[in-house]
Amino acid sequence: MPGYFLTAVFLAGTQLQVIHSAFSSNFGNQVAAAQGVVQGLPHWRIYQSRILGPFFIETLSKLFNLSFGKAYVLGILVLLVLFFGLILIMAKQYWKSTAIALGIATGAWTLLAVIMQGFWIYPWDFFDLIIFTLLVWAILHSKPLWIISAIIALEIPNREVALVICVWLIIDAFFNLKKSEYGLRGLSIKFEPFQLFIALILLGLGYGLIEFLRSSLLIREVGPEIFPDLKAGAQSFQFQLLTNLEEMMFFLTHPFYKYSVFNVIIFGIPALIIVSILSQSREVVRLSFLYLIIWFLNFIFGLIYETRVWICFIPYLVFVFPIVLTKQRTKK
């Protein structure tokens, strides 16, 4: 275990250097966005409900008597250590091999370094690394509903994607994976009323809490003052599908442009999801359906060449890809 801790610290420290190299020019704006949540002066109103990361940094600032900027760096380092530590422990638990665990942690480091070449990242994105790692662990190990619900509840004050997970939990209450007499896997209808009830409660309370935080903690939205050139409504959720398709066409026709590396991830994720749904266990299929929903919503509402859009996919990719590879080898 001490070896895992030292490995996690090493991976986190070197990843922090990558982050500094990639985002140094925007560091001031990112710190200001996080501090604005604490002060009730966020860049955009939607940020005001994302309290977990900013208030964690504020706590570190007061605890160690640091400026918010220095506490921001310390907070990211702590969250990265927790992330890589969880990856190592989970991988060792799943594969019973230290070598495989180190390989998966290295894969997570590499993927994270690749998507850090995008733009914009915030403290809630680093919390996403941890929360989605816990969610992947819970689903892969068929943990009880209360554990999955607790993880979703933890995500609610971090980012609105918690509501998407609630929608997945509702859909999941109606479908089941079955195996036919011919050995083929397929979906069958089921109904788990308690899961449906809990998912609806989480969805309703989650949306209520998010709106309450935005209304009660917000003093003023400062984004229109800081970014006056942004079009009206930029502080709210927007339909981004057409913009994403236009940008993707540009990057596909300019393969050596910096952000084109994202295309490998963008197209690779649905390919992995499809293979997983067609060939894997019920646990992997449940997880893949969740990430399929998130992938589609990223295209519709997210900006696909932003780092923060893909961060939550890292735990899925580093765990499910090796599972698919090992299953395929076993079949051969």
C-alpha cells in the first residue's frame, strides 16, 4: 500500500506539470472562476451550484493560510493523488495483479495528459475524476443501490451531470441483460420499482438543490463583464451540435492541428461502447449505456474540444478497454 501511495503521488505530481504547461495562460481565469463560486460572483450562473471543488479549495486556503491561487494548485494535487490511488486500488482488486494495476494507472495518466491539450478545466472536473472512478467501481462490482445512490448524491453539488446519471438509473430500472439459449446476450424488460423510486427522488431533489444553490448563493453573474464578446445566453446551456460538427469537420480536414488528437477519443469511445454492449457482462453493459448517454449529450450541449467535457470518461476507458481486450483474447 505505501508503494501505491508513492506511485499515486508521482503520477499526480507529473500530471500537475502537464496541467501547468497546458493551462498556464488561462490559470488566472480558472482560479477566478472557482473563487467566484465561493464569493457568489461566478463567471456564469450555472457554476454557482458547483460548490464541492471551490469550497474544498477555500477550506485548504484557510487551513494552511494560503492564497486561493496556491490552495488551488494544492487542491488539484490532492485530488489527483486520490484519483490515481483509487485507480491503483481498484485495478488491483479487479485483476489481482500489481503489474496490471500499474499499467492501468499509467494509461489513465496518458489519457489525462492527452485531453489536457484542450482548453478550460475547473476544480469540479478533478472531482469528476474521483466520483466517476467510484461510480465505475460500484457498477462493475454490482454494488447495492444505496452505494450508487450515495455516489450520485455526492456528484449533485459538484456538477449537473448527476442528473444525467439519475436518468440512466431510471432507464436501468426497466431493462436487464439476459443470455439466450444460443449464448447470445440481449436486453429484456424488467421492472425494479424501488430503484425507480430512488432514481426519481434523486432526480427531483438534485434538480431542486442545484436551483436552490444557484438562487441563494448567487450575488452577481460576472461573466458578461469579463467576456463581453460572448453572444447572449452564453451563461446558460446551449445547443452546440452544429458548432461541434463544424469544428469536427475542420479538424478532420487538418489532421496535424493540435486538437485533432481529440478525434481519436471522440470516435474511439462509441466504438468501445458498442463492442462492450454486444459482447460483455451485464455490469459492463450497464456502465456502457451510462457513458453512451453522456457521449450523446456531450455532442449536443458540450464543446467537444474542451478538456472538461471528456474528463469523466477516463475511468471508463482505462477499465473497460482492458476488459474488452482480455475477453476477446479469451474467446480466441
